Amino acid sequence: MTTPQTDSSSNAAAAVPNERDDLGFGRVVVQSVRGRFLNRDGSANSKKYGLGAQRTAHFYLAALNVSWPAFIGWMLGILLLVNGFFAVAYTALGPDALRNTNQMGLADPFLRAFTFSVGVFTTTGTGAMYAFGSTANWLVNIESFVGPILLVAAFGIMIARLTRPRMRIGFSDSAVIAPYEGGRGLMIRIVNLQPSELSDVRARINLAWFEDFGGVRERNIHELELERDSVELFTLHWTIVHPITATSPLAGITPEKLAAAQAEFLVFVDGLEETFHTRVTTRTSYLWDEVSWDVKFASIFANGPDGMMAIDVERLSRTERLDDGATRTPAPVEHAGKR
């Protein structure tokens, strides 16, 4: 881990970037990129060219990650779209393409064709209705082939969603610089949003920002030392704290310096998901303007049954205002031992 540049010449001389602190992006990428590395949802802010559109792969990944209402909506929409296409095709063949449809009680030819199409598509049967003519029967053959394939694919994705180990962590809307043990600390609050338990949860925060070395402005990444980087039981919430001391890269930091350095805090959390007994990972990031000053996190605890601890997840990002300058001004402990 590197030491940040300060007003002290000895500290500036010691601030030699560690080539392994680039998180795998590579020094060239770290120096050339001017945007954020991670989006707030944890996805990488990057794009690869030369691989084609990869629409099927993107659709599959999106289907795994969307909410259940959206997923059901997608599947229903595809079902209606495909069956609507075949219904239009049956209708275009004329009133004689489908026989024995009068018993359905439907006067609209399209609705009769759509109902027939759903029966063929889902292999549930069409009752007394049947296709008449070579073209209509070829459509039935094609739909009988396409329908089960799409249904198997849909159920396969659904099973993958149900059996996929995942971790839903709620991150506070902003990071805060709050008072901590006579000084200041960078704090981020997280909570487990799923009913399943997490254990052996570990956290890591990296700081990416621009620094000046001998008049040369370059971007470096530092791993921040945490008050504690793991918890055995993650049943409620966890406030991840980086104490800002004299050895911290953030020693002497102010909002103006953080903005000038275009700082980004990359947060990585992984834990053991006990349902599938698998380690899962989530991540997010905070830009310099997503850091709050002169505030502290408000209490997240709520009144629960006797003998039971309880929190209100809606208070995850709630803060309390402090006196102006309470954390915008560097604390004396950040200069201890400096010359």
C-alpha cells in the first residue's frame, strides 16, 4: 500500500505507487481512464469491442439479474409476441385455415387463431380445432418445434435464477466523513437485504485518485486500512470504517482536495451465503461528490420484541447534521508524528 503525497517532503518521497495496487486494470488503464471504474450498481464502467453484439449473452445475463416482476413481464411479453405472430399468420391464410372453431364462442378471427396458437405453442392441445391445408399445417409444425424450445429456455432461466447463489447488499446512498475516536473516519453503511444469512463477510475499500509526483499528475489506487475488515455474523448492519490517521492516504483531506483529486472509493464485499454454502461478491463505488461531510450516520436500530435486536432498513442512509466544519477540518491526530 502506498503513502499519499502530503506537504511533508519525506512523505512525498515515500509515496511510490505499488504496481500491484491497480486492482487488475493495469497501470496504463489506470492512468488513461478519466471516468469512474465502477458504477453504483457494481457493474464495471467498461466496454469491449470486436466481439460482436453478443445479444443472446447480454439477454441471458439481464434475465438473471432483473427483478422477478420484470422477469415475469419479459416472459409473458415474449409469449404474447410469438403467439401473436403465429396468430396473424393463421389469420392471413383465410377463414378456412382453421376448422371447427365455432365451438369456442369467439367471433374475432384473430382471437380464435391466437387461442389455437397458444395451444400449439404450449403443447396443451387445441381441443377440437385443427389446421386445414398444407401451409397451415406447416405453420403448426414450425410452431410445435419453436414453442417447446422457447418454453424450455424460459424454464431453464427460471431455474438458474432460483438456484443461483447471490447476495443483495444495500449500500448507504453516500459515504460519510464522520467523527471517529478523536479524529475522523470514512464510513460506509451496509445491510443484508435478503432473508438468508451471511457469514464470514469481508470488506475492502480502495481509493483511486490523482496525485502529483514531482509535478507529474498521475492516478493511483490505494487500499485503505479498515477498523475491521470482516465480521463472522452479518445479521443486522455493518458500518465499514476507515480511520483517517497520520498514515492514511486521506490524512489532511478536505472536500476541495478530494474534488481536485477526482477521488473514487471502490467498495468490495464478499461473504458466505449459507443457503448454497457458496461465497458471493458484490461491489459499488462512491465518487468524491458522493461523500458527505459534517454529518454522521443516524441510529438504524428500531424497537423489536423483547430480547430481540431489530433495525429499520429504511434508515440505512439517514444521517444527522453536525456543526459546520466538524469533519471538513483535518483532525490533529492526522498530523501526529509528521514533521
